Amino acid sequence: MIYDCAIIGGGPAGLNAALVLGRARRNVALFDHNKPRNAVTHASHGFLTRDGVTPAEFRRVAYEEVLKYPSVEHHPVEVTDIRKLNAGFLISTHEGEQIQARKLLFASGLQETLPDIPGVRNLYGKSLFYCPYCDGWELRDKSLFVLFDHPRVFHLAKLLYNWSRDLIVCTNGPGILTNEQKQILASRDIVVSEQSVSAFHGSDGKLRLVEFTDGSRIERTGGFIAPKWVPWAGFQQELDYAVNDLGGILTDEMGKSTVPGLFAAGEVTTGFPSQLIVAAAAGSIAAASINLELTEEAFSS
């Protein structure tokens, strides 16, 4: 059979798109190799009726709802090749399976690389985070450490001041903040350090100490860091879609890419993380756009 749509990615964007398309009686092949970026997160926040849900529980409930619709098929395998056809796409998997679809939706999210600092991996998602809106409430009024070697650290520090007034901001080297920015932060008793961090120390996922390369240490109970993110899409050479400055798939407001029939939704378009509710909404919009395009094509043939 030729599917109406193949979806690459089983995160909130892909799952919500599958739900909308399934309810529109479209035949959907949903490919998901079960490697979610937020797997280490203890709880996800900001999604109305799902505030505090674990990523595993979110996926369990989502799949339970999506697969109630008989036209949606779950393919728990990795896609290894995609080819553009005259009327759709040919998708090949690691298991040797091939399927053909009229439309293709990328909702594959981001690949995340943590800073190469000892201790980070054991603490990330438990007491070290990246998103204040997702985890700031849980760290409210605690002694926080912010590590970010980018000028956006100034904005992040001001934002975190809403949750805690006990902030130490580290740029991991000089030249990141201007003197004026340092003065503004100092006026709120926000400490700025330009030293390089050599290690994070803690146990059971709880941060206790931050160690610098000069051997000095400071006590902290939580913090925020900035991983590196790369859109987990691939296949640009095969499909020749345009990308934005962050490497995300370039789309219009309805999720259409520059390649006919190819859509994208969620973090794979923005190139940076978003909350579950934002990604899910993007998937819903893209699905409606796909359904509309399929409808118009059916009436024009």
C-alpha cells in the first residue's frame, strides 16, 4: 500500500500529528526508534493536564491514544534512507523494510551533546537543567549555578532571577559579558565568574559542589547548563530541503518545507529545545496542513 503520510519521530510533535491524521482517516506510518532527547528528565512541565508527567508515561499514554485509530501504524525502527519520488517518498529502515508515502513529516527532534565536564551526565535532568520554564519552579530559592559560554547567558541570568536570587553565573572564560552587563547583574547581587569549570560534584543526582580549574570549589544545590543541539533529521543531501541558521528544516507557518510534500514540526525546525506543549501544537498544525494538501490533490485529480 501507499501511505498517506510517513512520520519520522515519535515525540510530542510526531505523536500529535499522528493523532490528528489518524482521526482524519489517513493511513499513517509512524517511525520511532525510541531515543527521546528528554529521556533523562525526571518530569516534564508546562503541559496543561500533564504537568509533572515523566517522559516515559507521556509516551505510553500518547501511544495508547494514537494507536486506537486503526489507520495509524507504529514502526519501532530507525529510518536509514529516504528517496524523493515523482509522487511521494520511499522510506527504507534499518530492518530492510521499505514503504512508500505521499507525504513525509519530519518530527525527529534534536540530538543533544552535554558539556564535556566530569559529573555533568550524572546530574543532568536531576539537579542540572537547561530550561527555566521546565524546571525553574523545582529549583526556586535554591543556590544556583549557571554555566553558559554564550552572550545569551545575560538573558538567562535575568530570567532565572525570577526563581532564585542566589545566582552565580559562569561564562567558562572571559569576553562573554560586557562590562555594562556585569554591572547590571552585580546591581542585583548576581555573582559573575569567568573561570573555567573542571568538574561538578554530587551524589544521587544532587549537585553539591562546583570545582574550577584553579582548584577552588563553591557549594551549589542546582543549576542550568547549555548543551549543544543539532536537529536530528539528516537526509538533506538526498532531499535537498532548505535549513535555517541553526540547521533546522526551514518551513512556513503551516510546517511546509521547501520540498513539495515534505513537512516538518517541532524542534527539528527550530534547532533549539521547546516545551512539550509547543512541539505538540506544531505537530497538530503540520498534520492539518498535510490533510488539507491531500484533500485538495484528491479533488484536483
